[in-house]
Amino acid sequence: MATIRATGRVIAGAVLMLFVCVSAAGNAAGQESANETKILLLQSKSKAASIVQAAGTSDNARQRLAALEAAQHAPDVAYELARNGLSDENAAVRFGALVTIGKLEFRGLADAAIDLMRDENQSVRAAALFAAKKCGRDVNLSPLAAMLASGSSGARANAAMLIGQLGDPQAIEMLRDMADKPMPRVSAAERSWVRLQFAEAMIRLDPNDDEVLGSIRASVYSNLDDVRVLAIQILGEVGDRSVQGGLAHIVKRDNPIQVKIAAAHALVRMGNQQQAADTLLKATRYDERQLRADLSDYIRKGNAIGPEAEVIRDILADEQAQANAAGEVRAQAAIGLGYVDSVDAAKRMIALLEDPDPIVRIAASSAILQALR
């Protein structure tokens, strides 16, 4: 502005008018694009909801669980799916149904949730307590707290996640104390995962805890890809803009595809759309050929050792496993597109409703429903 003022009032006025005109044109174009995006998504809303509803009755437990997660963006669909999910033979689906009931506060299902406090599965019992509490019932949460010391790493992580979502800041010290409880019977990778789940719960309860936030930021550079992905997801959810530069670097560099997708997803949630959106759009076309190339390269570089190497070799020997793994990548990218405000993203989400993989179709449906909320 100082330079403009120095050139004289006439030139300054002309520049200012040009700026106003360009801005107005840009705003009009942006509004037109936003309107087109919304219209496209609204036209596909019914189909997306139908896909989710149908997946809730699939013979495949993975699809039923994915449907419950997607239905959290469509409460009218979620109620029936959650009710049916309470009696599902699969514990993960029962867990997902209870979490959905709690998150959406389906009070009409509170009694049914309470019945599952006696479920044989520890994580399901924890989710039943969560659902009942969120639905306004006066329940004793001490069993949920006790699960933080469970011998099962999965149960501990799930209990920490649920406590974080209950939103009581008084639970922070308990989480802090239990996070360092020894887990002698689990691998180092599992211990890292569980501790990060505890950190996520604590940062939910106190977003200004710099010590916890620092530990999550450090996990972005873990040598364990699953831990990196979770850490990036957490930072995206809490909107930690201080890591945007690092995440942009991850997207640009040669990183595993799931890590790049997580970083791109976090960036678009923080409003950094352009490069991150391009990464997500490209990842929605990930296929078995790319998967084989990536896994072969991963082994060649010596990154896969022990059981992990064996799992990768099994995938490379199984065409259906390759199709499933590539589909999971496209599904994760599709979820990220739900936060991208562009016509290209909307068109791609709609196209993915026809993907050959049902998990991708559910993920695209979830993204569309989320974008319209």
C-alpha cells in the first residue's frame, strides 16, 4: 500500500478500482463454483444415503461397520442401522453401533445400550457405558476407567478414546497416569499406538496442553506408518496449524501413500486446499498396479522386516487382497474429499459412488453426506 500511495492519488485510485473489480469478479466466480458444488452434491445425497443404508445390512462385517461410521453424517439413516447393529454377531459392529448411539445421542436406544454393559467383549461394554452416559443416563463409569489398565491393548485404546469423547476434563490426570502403565505383553508398535490414543483423548479434553500436543507432533515422524497416520489425523482434527509446513512437506515427498493421504486430509481440514486436494484426487484412482509397485519398492528398500514382510508377500500373492488394499486407499482419499470445496472434488465423489469396491462406495457416500451437513 505504501508503494501505491507514493505513485500518486490518481494511479492509486485506478489500482484500487481494479483491485475491487477483480475481487468482485473472483468472489462471484467463487460463489458460482460453491453453488455448483452444492447442487451436484445435493443431487447425489439420496443415492449416497441409499448406499449407506444398504451396506448396513451387508453380509460383510467390514461394510456394516463402515456404514455405521458413514451414517453418523445422516442421523435419519443412522438410527435404524445403530439399532440393528446392537445385536450384530460381530463385536466391532456392536461397538460401532454403540459409539454412533452415543455420538448422536439416540436416547430412544439408551435402554438397549445399557443391556450391552454385560456383553462378552470388553470394548463393547466400554462403548455401552459411553452410549448410556451420552444419552443422559446416570451410569457408573468406573468400569470404563478400569479398562484403561486392561491387559488388552485394543481395549485400553478404545477406553481412552471413549473417555476423551465424554468431554470431562477431570479425566485428564487419570489418562496421564494410565498412559505410562507398562504393557509387557504387547509389541513396541502397539505400545506406541496405545499411548497416542491416550494423547488424543487428553488433547480432546484440553486442546491447550502443549506437552501432549508436542508428543503428538513428534509422532508424525515415527518410524511406524500407522502411528504417523494417527498422529496426523489427530492434528488435523484439532486444527494444529503450526504443522502445516511439515504436512505440506510430507505430501510433496516420497512417503507411503496412506501417510500422504492423511497429511493431505489434515491440510484441507485446516483450509489449505490446493496441493492437498490434488493429492486426494489422485489417490482416489489408486489401483492394484500402483499397490504392487509400492509394496515391491517398500520391500526392496528394506523397510519391511519380520511379520510385516510376510504380510506384504501374502498380499502380493493374492489378487483379491490387492484389490481390497487398493480399495482401502481410495476409500481414505474419498473421505478427505468431503472437506474439499470444489466442483472437481464433488464430481469425483459422485463418480466414486460407482466404484467397484463397496468400501469405496460407502466412503464416497460418507464424504458427500459430511460435506452437506
